[in-house]
Amino acid sequence: MSDDTRGLDDFNGVVRLFPLPNVVLFPHVIQPLHIFEPRYRQMTADALEGDRLIAPALLRPGWEADYEGLPGICPVVCIGRIIGDQRLADGRYNLLLRGVSRARVVEELVQEKPYRSARVELLTDGPQPAADAAKRFQCELDEVVRAWFPPHGPALEQLHKLLRGELPLGTLCDILAFAVPLPVEVKQGLLEERDVEARTRALLQHLTNSEPTQASKASDRKFPPGFSKN
């Protein structure tokens, strides 16, 4: 199973939505989050008392005009499970959210809570490429990712180890798509692509044809990245 849905055996199909302008979560990765808005503090408290599930959802362009209301979101999200939480004295939270599964928003639900929630359909990867093709793709990814991280740095070393290991190709693509500082619209496209070979080719194209910024190659780049704010 390419998306780790094993932790969703009792999932009832409804998840709390966490609309964000700059975060795309993927299965298999861990995203630190800093929660400070009152509505999302309530969302976090409810999640911790319940199934611990939250689904970050990328806001569509133009979200600024209706941020306090119901701005548009992209239809494919990644459900995450809170695996670490710290409640600060003023009510804010620091969270570690582990991506569990892709999902498609079927309908948003009307509720009295201050945050949004939706009924979703869980999504899984299509078939994995044949072993020899997957190995070729891994070698290509291992080569092109070098340009995006400082040479001999810990982040690049970690990614090289993963790319030379035994993880499925779909999982590797998700980890790389999360780790590399690509535009959020590119990341969202990779999240929405369930065909593993097509996802790999798209990722290779972006890594090869895009120009890494100096910030992306800075010596203090970390993997996983640091906290993102709501």
C-alpha cells in the first residue's frame, strides 16, 4: 500500500480542514505547525480530544479577499495525524503532523464550530512501476536533487540514503516533493497525481528545469523543514 492508510481503519470519512496558503502536506512526511489563530486552536483541541486528524488544504489564489470566511481550497488534501503536541501557556500550540493519506474533498459540512470540516474520499496510489524502471527513476532523482541542497550537508545526505534504500518510488517522490522548496502550486500538482510514474516524471521535470534559489541551497537548510504558521 503506497499511501499509509493503515492508521485510518476506523476513519468515518469526516476530517477537520486547515486551510493554509503555503503548506502542502504529503503522506509519509512530518510537518511542524505553529497554531495561534483562535479558530485553529479550537480545531487542535478538538482533534487532540478525538481522532487527532487534521487535513491541511492549500488555499486557491485570491484567498486574501475572504480569509476570515470560506476562501476556496484545492480539492485534494493530505490527511495528517498529530504525533506530537505542545500547548503553550497562552493557548497556542506547536504540533508535529504526520501525513497519512491523500484524500479528495467530497463536500464541506455545515457546523457550529469556528473551523471548517469536510467529508472526504481516501485516495491511494496507482500501480508502482516495474522494479527496473523504479530503480532508474531512483538514480535520476538521486542525481538531480544534488542541485537543490548544499553539498555534503546533512539534508542531502539523508535524502541520498532514502533514495538508495528500499522505499517504494511513490513514497520517495512524496518525500522529495515535500523536502524540496518548489512552488506550492507545483507541490499541489504532485499531491494530486496518483499515477506514480507520472508523478515521478513531473517531479524530475521540475527539479531539472527549475532554477534552485540561493535560499534553497543555504547551508542551514533542514530536513524536515521548520515550523509553519497558520
